[in-house]
Amino acid sequence: LKEALLSSPAKAHQMAAMKVCVSLLLCAAWCATPGRAMEASPIAKIIQMISDLQAKILAEGAQSQKVYEEFAEYCEHRSKDLQYEIKTGKDEKGELEATIAKEDAKSGALGEKIDELAGAIATDEGDLKKATEIREREFADFSAEEKELMEVIDMIKRAIGILEREMAKSGAAMVQLKNSNSVVQALNVLVHAAALSAQDG
């Protein structure tokens, strides 16, 4: 098909040249007939004009063939360039599609990781809330116990002060306190001495 396209202008000009040759032969034959000798000069001019026309047509045909071949060569090079660009574009498309698929997979994995972390954070927040509630309850219990203990300590301090004063007045109570075998007995002695002192007062 390429060779046919490249040679089509040349064939057209060859056909035109052949027609001109046929016309020349007919004119020569007509000039050779008897009674035409006197008209040879005008006919020769016509033949010369036809020959010039033929040469002009052949020259134009050669020029057209040259232009056609140059254009065909340009088209061929352009076709190769376009085919290369198409191939390169397809390769780039494949690479981009592979990259997109890879990034999609990575995005999915990251999404799963985010969901996992979100669940862990929610669990930790729930545990922290429970721990905070327990700590607050324990702190409230500790504060109440501390207050109660401080009150008891204060009462014991006052009682010791009173007992010390009373014991200074009563030596018997001090003897009983030294002979006591336990804390409970000692406290009973102190309370009894305090009671006696209160009665005496």
C-alpha cells in the first residue's frame, strides 16, 4: 500500500506522457501523408509545443513526486513517533495503575490500623474512667477515715492529758497501770481513774 501510494503521482504523469507520445505519433503520421508537405512547418511547431508541454508535465510530475515522497516520509516518521508515544503512554498508564492499586491497598491497611487504634483508645478511655471513679471513691473513703482517726486521736490526746493530771493525784492508779498486762487493761485502769477523779471533783 505504501509503494502504491508513493508511486501514484508518477504513474499519473507517466500516463499523461504516454498520451502526449500517442498524439505526437498521430501527428507525425498525418504529416507523412501526401499533400501535407507544405504544412510541415506549422505542424512541426505544434509538435514542438507538444514536446515542450510533455517536458513541462514530466518536470511537474517529478516535482510533485518529490513533494509527495517528502510528505510521505514525514507521515511515516510522524507515525513512528506517535506509535512510540502511544506505547510510552500505555507503559506509564500501567505503572500509574499499579501505583494506584498499591496506594489503595496501603490506604485500606492504614484504615484498618486506624480503626484498631480507635478501638484501643476507646477501651483505654473506658478503663481510665473506671479507674478514676474507683480512685475518687477510695479517696472519699480515705478522707472520711482520716477525719474519723484525727477526731479519735484528738480525743485520746485530751483523755491522756486528763488522765495524767488525775494520775498525779492518785498514785494507786499509776501502780495498777504499771501492773496491767495488756493495752485493754491499761485503758480500763485509765478510764476507771478518770471516773473516780470525776466523782471526787
